[in-house]
Amino acid sequence: MTLDSEHDSFIHEAFFYNDDQEFFDRTVPFIEDGVAAGDAVLVVLDRRRIDSLRSMSSGYENVQFQDMAEVGLNPGRIISAWTSFVAANLTEGRRMRGIGEPIWNGRSDAEILECQRHEALLNVAFESTPGFTLMCPYDRSALDEQVLALAGRTHPTTVEDGRRSLLSRDYEGTDVNPFTGNLPEPSGAVEEFVLAGMSLDRVRRLVADHAAAAGLDGQRASEFVVAVNEAVTNTVRHADGIGVLRLWREGDSVVCDVVDHGWIHDPLAGRLPVSTSETAGRGLWLIHQLCDLVQIRSSETSTMVRMHMYP
Amino acid sequence: MRRHGLADSPDAVGLNGHACWGFDDVADLQTAAAAFLAEGAGLGQRLMFVGGPDAEAMVRETNPMRSLVQDGTLDIAPFDAIYPGGRRMANADQLAMYAGATDQALADGFTGLRVLAEVTDLASPDGAWQGQVGWESFADRYMATRPLAALCCFDRRRLPAEAMAGLACAHPVADRRLQHLAPFRVYSQPDALALAGEVDAFSSTQLSDLLELTIPDSEGEVVLDLEGLDFIDHSGVRAVAEHERRMRERGVTLTLRGESGLFRRLSDLLGAET
């Protein structure tokens, strides 16, 4: 079987469900049809949903399941997971089906904002990937009306109340800039440092001290240090080392901003595993892998990388 | 455990200490030399000096070295006798000379040999510093298990930063003032090569180059101990992985030991990348 991008173009569908019944009525046949057709299937949902699906059928040996809380706690990591899935199957000419529910009840506002940007970027990342259908469930009973409305803008098609899929009138296309807008100013006590003239090892010590004072455990504190080190390395490499580092706490989380005058052009920067020598992209990719939430804002005048590490 | 790290003074390197010092002027060299020799005298090691004419004059003319020379405690070895023609012999021959002197010191009732060396001349001609780094690393393997200590002093004013950096990184102990040049160190433990200190995007190329200069002559297995690493980023992890691959091509198996959870995490992430 050969796939071509014209006739088997990427399908990215938002599916609104009101209860468990509706959720399973659509997801179970979607998986089973895929299995019957010999498609590769990857399901990225929360652990409870995965357990339920597994208990419903014994025919899922060839279905891959991944815990969205691990894969996508930071939404900036999810495209990487889908990319690996696609890379493993596309060369074999297999069709691919995915279910991914990145937004769940309990997500913070900042996470939801990044999830929406992630959903928009999926259209960019897989625009020319043939034979890939990705279904994104949205829990109508638990999510805000505003969040549900935005799903229409980031998905070319939507499914309401278990009916047929419809073209989304609000779909905004693939001309996506995930770096627009401003992030809220930090609140509370903020430690601010000018990066010019500061050595990287001094930056690492500042971040390590801050993480330790906030009670972050050893391994996570060291991962946070690596992430900030990557961001500042980019500042040195691409912005002459001129920038500002800010450290503060939000509740029990630690947060760090690295602000410089660089400008990130590639909307997918940091979302895809980089195997080339494009080092800035690799740094951002690692930051996404290591942190619990990453927010990047970039324009002609400045770039801000905000890294959150949860307790 | 062998002493390693950055030091303000070479006054506590131990019986098999191996330190790199970058001096600015003769007074600076004198301070380091006095501290290094005092420790050796206290430990009961035979003391020996080898170095260029300016350094030799300093040793002969200023105390406490002068009185140590006068009472026969400190031997001044003629530079040409140790380094004929002002050059190092082949590594194995050079080492045989120092190993013989160490054995002789033990036979004479000392606890070992301690060498104060001012060897800027060996490293200063164009490109010669790489050979010197190879030698330091070669000798360090021997020193890891024998009571031979050395303070290798280099005149910073006469060496390019790149050379000073390479030399400092190839010693277990380095002058703290060289920290910006030598954020990490590659040295020998009795049963392993060790990498300690910090490696980031601005030192990982230096690490690759240094590891290349430490490649053993024979086939077999080398353990690289990472216990002393305080920080490493993805470029450093990649440099270690590249070294492992190059060694394998030469028939040497490189095994890692003491790597942190973070090192493994970064290795896994980089593996996922390709």
C-alpha cells in the first residue's frame, strides 16, 4: 500500500463528549476499526481511561497506550511523541490512528493556553503526513465553554453529540505563530539577574540554589538547572549573551524566565527531535523534555522562555 | 581516593598528587613551589626539581628552596639530563626514567618521589602542547598507583590560552585561577579514567579533544568514571558518546561508571533524538 499526501491527508478532529458512554461509543470503534484494517494505533490518554479501554477488549495487543500525564504534562512534548509514532510507521506505508486528549479538567490556565497552541501546531507538524488520523476528545461536561469553542479553531473538523464529523467554520489553518502575546508578570519575590558578563557556571549555581531553597528534589532540581543552562546557552550563542534571568516561585513550583533579544522564527522550534546541527532547536527541545511547562514568546524585539518545574 | 579538583595552593595533593600550575611571575612560582615541597618533606618523599634556567635560578636563590638545596634535601636535576635536547623522550622511556627514580627513592628509605617541574619549554613551541598533554595523561596513569607526586608549572605568559587549558584539564588537580580554562579534568584513578568538574556547550569540544589525546596505546577495556562530574549538558554527553564510538573503532571498549541519573536521562533523550 502506498500513501500519498493528497488523497490521504492528515485528519485532525476534535470530538466533544458529554459522558463516558459517548466517549467510549466513539473511541472504541475508532480503535477497533484501525486494528481490523491493520493500522498502527497510538492512544494517549489518562491512566484511568487507558485501564477502562483495556478492560473492554482483548484485541488491543497491537495498540500502543501512553499516559498523557507523562507524555503531555508539558504540552510542548506531545508533538515529539506523535512524531516518533509517525516515523516508526510511515516508512512501512501503514496508516496511523491516534487518540490524544491533551486538555483535561484540572489543567491550569497556563497549561490550557499552551495546549491550545499545541493543538494548532499539530496542523503544521503533520500537514503533509499522509494516512494519519488524530482524534482529540474534549470533555464537554468538565471544560469551560471558551476552551471548547477554541477547539474549533485548532481542528479542521469536529464531531458533536456523536454525529458525523463536520468541517469547522472557525478553523484557523496552518499559518500558526505559537509565540505571540505576552506572559503575565511574575508575582511575589523575584530574583532578577543581568546575564551579560555572567558565566554559565554562575547561572547554574544560582538556579541550583533557588531550586534547592524551593525544596525541589535532587534529580528534578538538576534537570531544571540543565534546562535553564540550555536557555542561557542559546542567549550566549544567538543574542550575544545579553539578557535577563528571573527566578521566582508560584506556590510550590519554581519558575525561571530567560529573556533576550533573539527571535525564534520556526513555529515548531523545540517541538521536534532535532538530529541536525541546529543547536538552538535542540536546546529548546531538551527544555521541553525536562520541564513540566514551557512557555515561549518571541517577536522581532525579544524572546522569553519561561520554564516551570512543579514540586 | 586520589586528590582532585581546583586548588588555591598545591599544599595538599598527597603522595601521588599531580597538579598543574599556571604562574604569572617568579614570585608566584616560588609560592606554589614552597607549598608543594613542604608537603612532600612532611610526607617523607624525596624532593627533586627539574626546570628551565629562570626557575632553576629561583630555586637556587630563594628560600625555602635555597636551604633545601644546600642541605641536600632537594635535588636539582639538570634539565638536559631529564629531557635530552630540551625534548621529551618517547612516553614509555620518559616514564621509565621517572619510575626508576621513584623506585630508587623507595629503596633509599623515602616514601616516594616528589617532582617540582617547570616545563613551559616542553609545551611552548607551536603544537607541542598537545604532545605534552598526551604525556601528562600517560604519566598520570602510572602516578595513580605509585608514590610519585608532581607539580607541573607552566608560565602562563608564554603559552596560548588553548595550551594552558589543555594542560590544566589533563591533571587531577589544577590551579584555581585556571578554572575558566579548565572547568573539567580528565585524570586516572587506579582502575579507571575519571572525568570530573563541569562540562557545558563551551567546553565540550575541549573535552572531545582532550579525550582524543588520552586514548590508550593498547586494545582492551577502559572504564570512564563520572562520579566527580558536577555538571554536564547534552553536548558533553554527546562528546562522551562520540569518544566511546571512536574507541570502539580502535578496538577499545569504554565502560561508564558512576554516572548520575541526569547523565542517563540526557543519554536517553539524545538516543531518542536520532
